[in-house]
Amino acid sequence: MPEVLRAPLVVEFPFTRSLGPVQSAFLTGLRERVVLGVRTTDGRVLVPPVEYDPVTADELRDLVEVAPTGTVTTWAWNPHPRPGQPLATPFAWVLVRLDGADTSLLHVLDAPGPDSVRTGMRVRVRWAATRTGAITDIACFDPYGGAPAQPSGSTGEFADPVTGIVTPARLDYTYTPGRAQSAYLDALAEHRTVGERCPQCRKVYVPPRGACPTCGVATTEQVEVGPRGTVTTFCIVNIKARNLDIEVPYVYAHIALDGAGLALHGRIAGIPYDQVRMGLRVEPVWTEGARHPDHYRPTGEPDADYDTYRELL
Amino acid sequence: MTREIAVVAFAQTDHRRSTDDLSEVEMLMPVLHEVLDRTGLRTADIGFTCSGSSDYLAGRAFSFTLALDGVGAWPPISESHVEMDGAWALYEAWTKLLTGDADTALVYAYGKSSPGSLRDVLTRQLDPYYVAPLWPDSVALAALQAQALIDAHETDEPALAAVAARSRATDNPHAQLRGPVPHGDYVVRPLRTGDCPPIGDGAAAVILAAGDRARELCERPAWIRGIDHRIEPHSLGVRDLTDSPSTRLAAEKAGAFERPVDTAELHAPFTAQEIVLRKALRLDDTVRVNPSGGALAANPVMAAGLIRLGEAAAAIHRGEADRALAHATSGPCLQQNLVAVLEGDPR
Ligand SMILES: [Zn+2]
């Protein structure tokens, strides 16, 4: 078996979310070093607060301040902190029922080791030095030996409330293309285009994805196609894409390589953009070190007859 | 009139730590062919197709559309997808068959966890306001639940290790982790490596059929007598982590408590979760629990729940079970739960 191709793949996105009135008050409160809960219709105080009662679905708006001290209701010792987690040294995950609350908040506890943590232990919020209106405004909890702290007397109304959050997220993957696409990429490295033929309907897929979507069977027979092909359809791009060093207008086309059962797409150059036409015969142009053709240019052959590519539109 | 609907065939891959030599469709396709072969059906004979998967696992956007290539979805078929475990795809297909719109359904699910870091990937399913910014990984959340059970004296570490050992004593040839497995160090205390499911890639498929069509396609159909799914409040701190009211309610609605079952396939990725589920489902020692090894033997995410339904059905097909319960879960600490009751005709 040939060596598996691999490449790093990073999926990175900011999670941007608007906040409702209760979440806004809670996160703004954290910025101001105040912890707010919400009172349910049956009188329980939920921390962190939600906008609808998880049992009755009643709309909840009655904000109540609770103390920054509380009791651990369950915990788990994390010996190997992972990226993004609140502390870089070993810590305990904890659910904490803050004094004045009836439910628990998930966060972390900075403690010297698992032997110093137990369910029922008392803890206190350690505020982050820089606070923006996010759950991470609580840096962590610390063990705490004192009496329940008194709430500050906040009304839950703040100047300049937080109305949204942006949570960056990044996930790292190792991309492996699988059997069919690996064979395609290996051939492309030699400037050859190799598709795969369906054993049932005989169609040649370029690039191959490993299966014929019509027949639902594996495509296995490798077939070299091109290098020349026919423009089956095209468009003229007039807006410059960011990070793309190509002058507009340019032509982007579907190109049916000779022998292929469907068209792939590529840029057409070496001809004025307004002279590109359906049926134009083209060939790939490679640049040094490239992993795929830079563009396609006219071969100078007569245009292909429409009937030769009408099924490939 | 309610239609009788049965699972008539089941197939799954050999689950592996990594399938980096295969794309998702290349991994899935043999399972689709196998499950169709068991019934003699071809894609064109299938009335409805439904799949479950998640793009986040392998980081490939719209990967389920590429997976459809393996079905043979052109010309267009009647098809749907859930970004959930395939057990919920089965639920959708069951509903479709109940309406009478189709007589047969193909349900499949696949997951390639190997390209990414599964523990971190799963944090992205959590509450984005209060929880996800802390990146609490899947083992950490399961460990909080395990500690709550230990505090409540419902289990202890040796009992959890026994769940792991019993699960992996399976003779299931598809299992990723079988036989004696060291219980290992703490991953997140109190959970050790042995308490956690293996991370791996795999796929599974079942075929559903209604009424006489089911009898034609399968010698002993596994009739779905009831199926239901329920969810817990989304905030972990609101829940009693030692219990699973949603599982109990789903089981009640599915008719699980009307008569005892002889076999149960539980989707408990972490040992402590089996303790919670046994209690919620009132399973005593007379019930064979997870003869397949369950998720502790193979946990291809997004397929592992469907596999529980498939394994329960296959036990009925083989005549090893007469009335089986299958359970699937999704989310942290048994957040969402599906329960199905399957029966074979009297022998
Ligand atoms: Zn074909």
C-alpha cells in the first residue's frame, strides 16, 4: 500500500453570539464582580441563570444576586490540562453551588492536588484581572475557609451591559484523503490527471472520490485523462477575491478533460477573457513546484463540436 | 392503524483506532453493501434513506453529502440526514415508515474520530455561553458524573473496573478493544483509561421494513415495539448526575417496563454511565447487558448508538434474544437518551 498522504487541517472560527436579557445581566455582572442567578416561579435560584425554566418553560426574568462563595457538589481531578482550559497547571473540575443558589455552576478549582479536594468543600471565586463579560471572568475557584460572603447588593442593572460574546474556537486535525484521492494527488504530483472508472456504468470520475454516486459502488480502475480538454461552460469573474493574486476580469471554466466523464473547474488564461467560449480546446499550464495546474490555455485546435460535450455540461 | 416495523438487517465495520487509508465513503461503503446483501435489496428498492454523522469529527464540511456517494443517490433518492448519532436517524426512518410513505428504509451512521482530538472536538457541542469557553473535555464531564455516583455510594472504583472488564470480555469480532485491558492511570480522576471508551473510526447500517415486507426480508424480524427519546435540562448543574430521568421516561414511553427484557444493549461510553442506566432502566442481573461489549469495546462516535440498536436486533435475528432493549445516548453525561424495545416472533 502506498504511503498515506497527510496534511495539517485547522478549523478555526470565532463563535459570535448575541445575549438575551438574563445572559447579558449574568455576564455583565461577572465583569463587575457580581454573580447573578435567576429565580424560578417556584422560588428556586438558578446559577448560572437561564431565560426559561428548565422544568416549566416559564420565562424567567427575576434576577437575584448570590455570593461569590459556595460548596463543591462534585469534582474531578484533571492531571493534564488541555489547550483552552482555564488553568495550565493540574486542577479540579468542579460543580459549585454558590451560597444563595439552588443549582451548580461548572468551573475549575485551583488546588494543590486531588487529596485536597472533596465534595462539600468550601470555595470562593477568584476574579480574573481583566474581565470582559464572559464566564472566564471567573479565573477559577480557590479553597475557602471563611463564612459565606455577603452579596454586594447589586440590582442586576449595570451601565454599558454586555450584549454579545465572541468565543474563539480552534480545532486541529490531520487530513488524510483516503485511497482514491491519494492516488489522484500522487499522479497530480507527476503532472498527470488520473480518474477512476465505475465498474458498472463505466463513467470516469475526475477527481475520483472513491465511489460512483449513481451506482453506489467503489471505483477502482484508474484511467489517465487529458491533458487536453474542452471548455463546457464558463463565467467571467469581475470581483477580486481576497488573498488571490489574479487580476480581474478573468475566466473560470468547467473543463471536460479528454476521457473524463465529468468536468472539473479551472481558470482560463492566455486568451482575452471576452474570447473564451464553449467548446474551446485547452491544456493545463503548470508552474514550477505547483501541486495542480495554475491555469488552462488554448491549444489552438478547432473548437469541439457541441455534441462531444453536451452530456458533460 | 399502527404499522409493524422491524429491523431486518444490520452490518458494521471492524472498528479501528485509525482508518487514515480510507475516506469516509470508502470506510462506509462496504457496510452499506453488506447490509443490502443481507436482504437482497438494492438501493433502488429502498423507500427512504437516513444517516447520522458529524462534520466536526473529521473537520470536513458537508461530509455527509460525500458519504451519500456510497449509497448510489443519483438519480435523487428520498433521503435525510441528522447531525446526531445514527440512532436518531433510525428514529426518523421509523417515523417515515409509520406514515406509510415508505415500506423500507436504509439507516446508516459513521464517524472518523481519528483525524482530530475527540475530547476537544466534543467541547464544541456544549453551551456556548457558560460552558464551551472553559473547554471541558468529554472525559472531564464524565468524571464529574462518576464522582457524584461515588459520593452517593452508588459505585466505587473497583465496581467501575468490573464494568470495564466485563464489557471487554466480549467475543464481538468487530470490537476495537477486547480481552484483558489494563485499567490504567487516571485520565481525569476518578476515571482511568479503562473506564473510558476507545477512540476510533467505524460505521454501521441497518435496514428497517414494515409488516409483510419485513417477513419477506428476514427470517426473524426484530419488531420495534416502542421507541422514544428524551432529554435532560442542558445545564449540568441543574441535573442530578446520579440519575437519568430522561432515560426512564423514554423507556416508559417505549413500553420497556411492561414486561422484562432478556437482553439490553446500553450506550454507556464511560463505565459509570452503565450504573446510571441500569438503575434508570431497572435492569437486574437476569438481563444480559451489552454482550457486544458496548461502547467500552468500540465507540465510533455517531454510530455507537445505532450499533446498540443493531446489536439488539441481531441478537433477535440469531434467536439469542426474544425481547431486547436498546439504548443510545448523545451529549455530555447522558444528556439525551433514546430507548427502543425490540421483539422477535415467538419460536
Ligand atoms: Zn456507476
